[in-house]
Amino acid sequence: MQNPCVKCFLQNCKSNRGFTLVEMLVVMVIVGILAIGVVFMFADPTAKVKAAAFEMRGDLNLARAEAVRRNDNILVDFVFTAEADCSKIDKDSLYVTVFEGDKSDKLGFDQEAQNYWLKHIPAERILKGNKKDNFWEM
């Protein structure tokens, strides 16, 4: 005499035939749509710039957290080499901002950042920004 659970299992195995053709076609269409989306995502040149900006923002967040942890200033140094620059952003077309200061909060001009960027970028591409321009305030 067979165990009732084993009998039920054997009956279910015999009736289970796999996927139908319609089910397979639906899965293939979904996979195709997802693949097309991935291709367009990587083909979009602005996606690379956005990815680089988000990576930079993440690095700055890590530096800020480390500065708070150490209770000290942290220097974030950006490397402009072909080997290190995965986004292939041309440094000759790069603009940066430095904090111009805020008299109402008694904050002065960020001369340290200005001096750093002057080593890498011409002065006409270093823009002064206020607290409203700062993406940390957004």
C-alpha cells in the first residue's frame, strides 16, 4: 500500500507537462523588452555623465562622513587621467564651482577649493556659486 502523500505526488508529476507555447512566448517578449532597455541605457551618452556625477556625489558623501568621524578636514582629490576616468569626460570642457561665501551666515569664500582647482583648470572655468547653487542644499 502506497503512502497517500507519495500517491498524490506521483499523480501531480504525471499531469505536469511544463510550459505552454504561449507562456514561453510571453517570457521571451518580456526578456526582449528588458534587453532593448539595457542597450539604450548604455548607448545614451548622458547616462555616462549622470553615472559619473552620481559616483562623484557618493564619493563626496563618503568624504563628508569620514570628516565628521575624524572631526577633521578631508581632501578629495580628483584624478584626471585616461586610466582613471572611466566616463571619458574631457577635462578641457570641464567646469567646476567653488563656494562664494555667505555674509548672512558669516561664511567666507572657499579659497582652498579655488587654489586647488586653479592647479587643474583655467580660472575662467571656475564658477562661484552660492548656497542656492549648491547641490547639497537641493
